[in-house]
Amino acid sequence: MPGRLIVQTLFEIPVGLASGRHRHPGEEVGFLIHGTVAMEFDDRPTLTIHAGQPFLIPPGVVHNARNITADVTTMMLSTYFVDENEPLVTQCH
């Protein structure tokens, strides 16, 4: 689509850490490769995602991916569909 980008990332979260609250200007479609993540949202219940499960986060939704696995770094593959003139990630405090 003109004006939109597809960006793919492999993101790791060490034991006991989180991505930090943030949002994206477009959809995030992801797949958890390794570990378990608690996907925390400001406006909806926390979603627990296990290895092998996909997830979808709508545009602009503030979220925080927290590694809740006791002994492994989580690994997720995320694909973003974003406006080429917007930053991929905006941190929220």
C-alpha cells in the first residue's frame, strides 16, 4: 500500500524484564517463538501468550510485553504495518 511500510523485528526480553509501555502507529502482528509473555494493556485485560501462539495489537494501543518465564529469554517475531511518516515506536510513561 502506498505510504505504508511493513517492518519485521525479532525481539528478545530477558528474564524478569519488559519491553516498557509503548504504542505503534499501525497494527502489530506477532508470534511468540520462545517463552511466555504477559501482554499488559491500559484499556483491556492482560493477555498471556505462550510459545507458538500469535497475537495482534491494534494501532495506537498502549501495551507492555513482560517476560513471565522463570528461566529463559522470550523471543517474538513482530510485523508492523505502519505509516511511512510515523515513528515505529512511541514510548509511553
